[in-house]
Amino acid sequence: MKIRLGVFFGGRSVEHEVSVISALQACRSLNKDKYEVIPVYITKDTEFYIGENVGKIEAYRNIPALLKESERVLPVGNNGTVELLHYPMKKFGNNVAAVIDAVLPIVHGTNVEDGALQGYLQTLGVPYAGCDVLSSAVGMDKYVMKCVFADNGIPVLPGTVINIKEFTRAQDEVAARIESRTRYPVIVKPVNLGSSVGIRKAKDRGELLDALDYAFTFAMKVLVENAITELKEINCAVLGDYEHAEASECEEPLANDEILSYQDKYVGGTKSSGGKSGMASLKRKIPADITPEQREEVRTMAVKAFQALGCGGVARIDFMLDKSDGRIYLNEINTIPGSLAFYLWEAAGLHYTDMLDRLVELALKRARENKSISFSFDTNILENASFGGSKGAKGGKL
């Protein structure tokens, strides 16, 4: 019997379009002999849609038209599965449009990748692939993840966090505080976004204030850290869970500018690929041009970081190599990387279809383990509960 696998994608995120590409890539690569694949598109208004064309990339050239010919549904948990109910519901007849046994969330950015969707799926009680709520949330916050990594002995660059209220109230004071803790040039980036959205480099105070102003259009908090002037970027993916995890081959992404941009990652290869390649279209060296010792250091550190955050499924960890002294720093983790970093696994000999099987297996394993945990505690605390009368009581206790 096939597993009814819901592939959830989209959502209220600036990385919405990237999610569509990543998810539909996966839908094409899933083993149809094992899975009944049900693509579930989440609009930017957080509405859920299914339909014949929801799984076709060409349909997203005109999303309003796609929604008109698709069916809006409401996910409802039912004893370990999710029923997708017609919305609005019919007065008569069956309202179940589809049933899902497990979910493969392929979403990027805030409101979806940051634990929000994972929490929703966990509340529904359905097995889902990838990181859990906590590791998703920590992995999305660039400052919090730095703190966890530093506490686990993983080298990271120090950073300063600024919130939008501080910046609006006293821009020069904020700039002075940053300058007292770091040196130019600096990198300014939203604290909870990926895909290089909102990132700029600043070489003096004027550029710093401009970069902060730009970053605050995408987030309420911004991280500022030293820029490595002789930088080589190295990425490595990890697949597994708390019990066992393994690292992929390493890559060296190639940027057209000092910072690897959104265009570098997702737009550069779309003319020849029809917009279907996602991160696979990025210019890169695989394997990365690093020494065997540096490769081993990156791969070991990647697994350590993955398990320090309690991650599951597949994640991509991005590193910075300072060519001036050879030191390697962990930059950030991507808990649901673009294109699921399948190209790094294929370079390591693991086909995308087999990698997707592993993700589903890990999701079902976690669901089995969670069943052994008790989420209730027998107590009679409500037996005599009272608020002390209709008006309440000053000293009333539950």
C-alpha cells in the first residue's frame, strides 16, 4: 500500500517562490511506486490548495488563474493522519478531498520554515519530515543559533543584534554601538531570513545606516558582524537525526559579487532551465577547492552543528573560510535548504529519489518514537476546581 505523502510548500514568506521550485522538484523525483504524492500549495494568505495543476511549475506563472481552477481545503487531524476537507464544506456528501499519512514540508523562510508550520503539523498529529519545532525555530534565528553553536565549541563570528525600535529612535547611537564592537567592513543581514534576502556589506557609517535601513524592510531584528575580506564560502549538507547523521560532499558557491545574492542562487540559471532548477542552477565547484584536512574539518563540524541543534532530515550548513589565516567559521544552518541540497548528495553518490526516501523514513521513525512518550498525567486537579463564586475570589486557587 502506498504512503499518501503530502508535499506542503509556499506560505507567507519572501522565499515563497523558491519554495515552489524546491517542492515541485521533489515531487518529480519522489518514487511513485512508494508514494501517492499530494502537492499542497499554501498561498501567501495561508490558504491551502490542492488540484491537478498544483504540482505543475508552469501553472505558477499565473497564480490567480491556478487558484480558480484548484480546490481550497482545510487540514484536519484524524488519528495520526490529516484529512483535507473541502472549503467551504458541502452540506451533503463526503467533505474529505484527500487523506495524508505523512507530510514532506518544503518551505523556506519566516512563518513556515521557522517552526510555525512544524508546530501546526505536530498539533495535527501527523508525521512530518525534517527538523522539529525547536530546531526549526533556533535554526532560523541567526543570532540564537550562533549562541548555541558557540556554547558547543563551534567557531562563529561575534555579532551584534539591533531591533527596529532602537534604530528608529537613535540611528547614530546604534551605529556607534556597532562600531565599538566591530570593525569595518561589516555584513548586515535580517536575523531570520535566508536566500541572501536583505543582506548588504558596509564599509563606513553611511553604508552601515543604509544597509540597516534596507535590512529592516524585511525583519524586525538585524544582525551585524565582521566581514571576512579574504572569504571563501564552503557549504556542506547533513542527513540524519540525533542518533546518526552523515555529511555530504562540500561545495564552493561562486558569487558574481562580494556577497552571494538571491540572483546568484535562483535567477542565474533560469534562462536555460525554465525556472525549474532552484539552487541546482547556482555556479559552484563540487567538490570545493579546499585541502583534504579542511574538507574533513567542515564535514565534522557540520554534523556536530546539526546534532547540537537537534536537527532531523536534511539541512545545509554554510561555512566561511578566511583565506588570510585558514580559519573556518560556521556562518549559518539552513534547516530546509533550497532544492533540499540534493546536488550535494548526488555528488556523494546518493540519488535524489533515495534521499527523499530517507527523509520519509526519518519522519516515520520520529513519529514511532513519539508514540512511546506519555503526553498526559493522571490527576484530579480539576475535580474540585473553582474560581470562588460567580464574581471570583481574591484568593481563589485552581
